[in-house]
Amino acid sequence: MQFSDSITMQHLMQTFAGECQSHTRYLLAAKQADQQQLPVIRQVFEFTAKQELTHAQLVMQLLTQNGVTRLHVQADYPLDPGDPASALAAARDHEYEQANTIYPAFADAAAKEGFTQEAALFRQLAEIERGHAERFARFADLMQNGALFREQVQTMWLCMNCGHLHFGTEPPVSCPVCGAVQGFAVRGAEPPQRAVSA
């Protein structure tokens, strides 16, 4: 089968557009989180946005290697709500949809058409998107339950701005060392990179 006649090519075009769209949506959500003084949530969105951009680059490589120079896409993409809690929940749902439905179907179609490299990429993307969904779910649950800055037990909280450690059920409203807002606090048992990447 010629690549130009394949469903796989159409799926790769949709994937490229979708990953670019996710990248942009997450950067917009990061900006909203920053405006609400939630740097931890901003970092979650920025961290994931960088990965979505990498996915778009990988798909673009496959498309250009197969001679595609122009995209023709008709697909539906979500628009996430503006507030950070709703954006996290919407991102979680979309990432689960990619992981559990969209990319596995794209992988099966590519395999049936004999495009093994493309099928493998779709399977890998499905696994990665599942990790994104779990990350978003974790922070969406914390925000929805009012627990982003609250624990049942004494916890070590780390100010991501200056490194100050605070022990308590909640971090201070502002860091006593640098004055950073509470939004800079992460549970100190987790290094900041792990806090956003877990």
C-alpha cells in the first residue's frame, strides 16, 4: 500500500495537529495557573506541553520522511476551560481518551496496513499519554478535594523558589524566607521535578 493512500497517513496528520493543539492548550493553561499564583500547576502544564511538542516533532519526521509537505486534517479537538482545576480535569480526560481509544486504534490500523514503525510510535504514544493522564488526574484530584496545599498528617513542604522547608499539615501562605506565595509549595518528600513529572 502506498503511504499517500493510507489511513495511517491521515492518522499521523491528525496526531500531528492534535499534539500541536495539546501543546498550545497546555501552555495557555499554564499561563492561567500562573495568573492565579499556582506555579506548581503551571509547571505541570509546561512540563507536559514540552512532551507534546516532542510528540509532534516525531510525527512530523515520519510524515516528511514519507513525502508529506502539507497537512489536510478534519478532526475534533477539545478546548479546555480556563480555570486550572477544570483544565486539569479536561486534560486528564483527553489524555485518557488518547491512551485508551485513539492511539491504540491508530496503531491497529497502521499495523494492518503494514506500517510497523508508525504502529510502534502510536503504541508508545498511548503509553506516554496514559502517564500524562495520571499526572493530570493526581493534580486535578488534589485541587478538587482542596488538598493541593493540605495534608492529613505532618508533611514536609518545599518552597520551589528558595528551598525553604516547612513541616506541617499545610505550607505557609507565603514563604517566611523569600515571600513566595503558597503556590510555590510542593510536598518536600518529592523533589520538584518529580512533583510535576510523577
